[in-house]
Amino acid sequence: MAETGISAINAKVKQESAFLEAIRMEIRKIIVGQEIMVDRLMIGLLANGHILIEGVPGLAKTLAVRTLAQTIQAKFQRLQFTPDMLPADLTGTLIYDQKTGSFNIKKGPLFANIILADEINRAPAKVQSALLEAMQERQITIGETTLKLDEPFLVLATQNPIEQEGTYPLPEAQVDRFMLKLKITYPSKDEELKILKRMAFTDQKLQARAVIQPQDITRAREVVDEVYMDEKIEGYIVNIVEATRHPEHYRLDDLKDLIQYGASPRATINLVLAAKAHAFLQGRGYVTPQDIKSIGLDVLRHRIIVTYEAEAEEKTSEDIVKKIFEEVEVP
């Protein structure tokens, strides 16, 4: 691509990404630390991808998502998943009208722009599956009527680690529909002190201001699509994903018996989109290998199914992804 073309995209990215700083400032008023989580939430927004956030209770997962939603003038809906939940509790149902003798559609809470699916793995599989059509097709079917969802439509789900009591593992098909899976850890000692000073009050009144409109996100997404990606970078992404399926082709023979299933083509697509959004976040109009490395673990960690042998050796999908990034040649 001509240098002038990249310069033009760079200028466009700088102009269209200005609103991100306003979002960051609002979020920082409330959230202490968790910079990576906040960045990844914005990548989901820019790349039109759903996000799964995992961590023990009390790490501000819900607060971060709610705060992000408050910065956008859009409809926000929080859903608390429970073991007795039914699919209709999400999608809506048909209500019989005795006067007319007909059925009317009563829309469920999924008809919003930003959905916070809190503790998603507390609900049984049939409820989790009710999210599938909405997440993938951006539509919901009630009875015989199919209704389109408004844009932007983003599902930001939180889950507690599977080891915790009263949780149901998410089906693989649903996990694959999340663009990113984030793992949130405890704050540092300094951050904990800041949290104490900011939050330890009985009367909590912290709230973010709405600083952007949905059309700002739509415009930004159009520019994200224009972010330049060299053919060598595209080849690098394909090699990374291919290495999860055939590690022996990349001198990673020791991983062959640890991987049951590698990443799907959806991983390739999401890695491209997330890398472009990551570059946009940095104010750049082109993707570098470092963008792929920065976002790669979050795109791939939930898409690799490990074997019993890997579990016996206490090797996780994260260990495998890190090893692949270490070994696959960087362009």
C-alpha cells in the first residue's frame, strides 16, 4: 500500500479515536487499575465482538461493564443469571390478548444495546443457548416472528471460575462466539489502597457521564475496518491459528498430544478484527505483529481444548498459546 494511503488512514484514526480518551477518563473516575480489562472492553466495542470476563467475585467486573455502558447514550440491561432461569426470561414471550384473541410479543431484556450477562455460568445450558442466536445472528425469534436487534449490540458476560460451587460449564459452541475471554486477577497493594479511599463509603454515588452516542461507535467501526494489515501479518495470523491445529508443522511436536481441538476459523477472523481495533486504540492506522501478540492470548485461550494428558501435566490452553507465540516466526 502506498505511504500516502497509510498516512491518510493514520490521520483518520487519530481523528475518530479522540472520543476514546473521554471514555477512559470517565471510567478512571470509578475503576481503579484494571487497564487491560478496560482496553479489551473498548476493543469489543470497536470490533463488534462479545466478551467473556472470568474472575472471582468482587474484582469490579460488573462495575467496569456498567461504567462503560454509562459512557454511551445507549440502552443498557443487566441480567443476573440464576439456576432457575428460563430462555423466555431473556428473549421474551407471546402474551395472549383475550379481547382480540391474538398473541402479542412481549420483548425480553435482550432487546438492548449493551447486555451485561452477570455470572453467566450460574444458569443451565438451555438458557445459555438462548443467547446464541442473539450473539451470532443479531436477531431473536419469538414464536414465528424473527426480530432484528438494534446496533450496537454487545454481550459482555462475567463468569466465576468453574471450580466454584453451583456453576455450569459453558458449551464450547457458545464460548467460541465470544471474541475475547479475559481473566481478571487481584489488584496490586497500591491499587487496593486507592480502592479503599475511593469506595469505602456507605453512600456510593459514583457514576460515569454519557460522553458518546451509538453513531460515534458506528463511525469508529468503519475506520477500524480501514486499518491497514500487510499480507505478511495476515500470513502470521494464519500460521498462529494453524499451529493450534497442527503444532508439528511448526516444530512444536511436544504440543501435539496436549491439544484435542485447535482454534476454529472464527478465531482467525476475530484475531484480525481485534488486532485492527487494538491498533486503532493506539492511534495507529496499521497493524504490527505486536498488536497480534498483545491481543492473541485473549482471542485464543478459550478456543483451544486440551487433552486429558495436558490436564495431567497441569498444562492449560494459555500455556499452549504462549508457547505457540514464542515459536512461530514473526514477520
